[in-house]
Amino acid sequence: MTGESGGTKQRLRDAAIATVRERGIAGVSARTVAAEAGVNQAVIYYHFGSLHELLSDATTHATAARIASYRERFAAIASVDELVDVARALHAEERELGNVQVLAQMLAGAQTDAHLAPATAAAIQLWVDEVEATLHRLLDDTLLGPLVDVPSLARAVSAAFVGVELIDGLADEDALPTLDALEQLAGLVQVVLDLGPVASAALRRRVRRTTRGR
């Protein structure tokens, strides 16, 4: 019985994600999700209590599963340049699968529906946590460690990951894509990290003076 219940709940989660992906958040209802899952609408309320709870649960589970599938790739990142390369690859893959669009749709829905906000924030935070752990590993023991607010930078990188999906359709062809801007920033960071002993020592002295003045 437990296995059957678990299977039904997962089918509803999958149907909720598929409905958001195909119809957008405005096209999601108990009726459309139930039709996608091939069940009666009452099954949604039996397992989740409400459509909002189903959407929240489905978004969190789907995001956690996607991040888990990329964890080894994050662990292998050895430079900020590689982090941006991985971000580009992941965005392309997730966009192809429609998963970035789902998060973007949930984010858009959360602006007007407070019930969706906590789960959407939690799903995005899962990406933030993964990026933050990688940035700490790359920067904490370097010259930039004392200067960089890693949690805020991780949020900015993750926001770009989702936000570029929202603005892609609005940008002019000649506009600098968000991920290109991140790549430029990564290049500057890598230049600092690759400084020779003399320049590193000078920068370290400047860093100490800067941090003492805070």
C-alpha cells in the first residue's frame, strides 16, 4: 500500500512539473494536473491537501533530483573559469529539458501567489547551496577569500542561472548575455588568483589594510 501511495504521489509530482513546463504557471489547475497524471482531481487533495502543496513538493523534489545528478560535476570544478563553463553547460541542458523554465515560471507565480513563494525560494536555495560550497572551496584559501562575500556571490550566480531564462526573450541580439558577463568576471578573478609572488604579496598587504579598515 505504501509503495502504491508513493508511486501515485510521484506521478502527481511529475504531472505537476510537466503541466508547468507545457502550460506555464497560469495554465496550472487541479484539472490540468489531474488530466496529465490520468487521475481524478480528488487524488491531488487526498495526497497533498491542496494544489499549492503539490506544486511546492514537486518543485523541491524535482530540483533536488537534478542537483544530485550534477553533484559529481560540481565536485570536479577546479577553477572559477570551470565553474562558469559548468554553469553554461548546465543551463543549456536544463533549458533543453525545460527545467529552468519551470523554476522561472514558479518564480513568476510567486510574485502574485504567496503560497508558492516558500517552495520556490527553497528550490532556488538548493542551487545556491551547491554553488556556494564550490565557491568556498575555490576562494577561501586565496587572496580573494577575505574580500569576497561568497554567499552573496553564490546567490548572484544562481539568480543569473534562472533569471537569464526570464530575460532571454527580451534581450536585443547585440546585448551582452548574462552568462557572458559572468564569464568576464570569472576571467578577472582568475587573473588575480594567477598573480606571481611579488604581485600577490602586494595585493595581500592591500587586502590586510582594506579588511582592517572595515
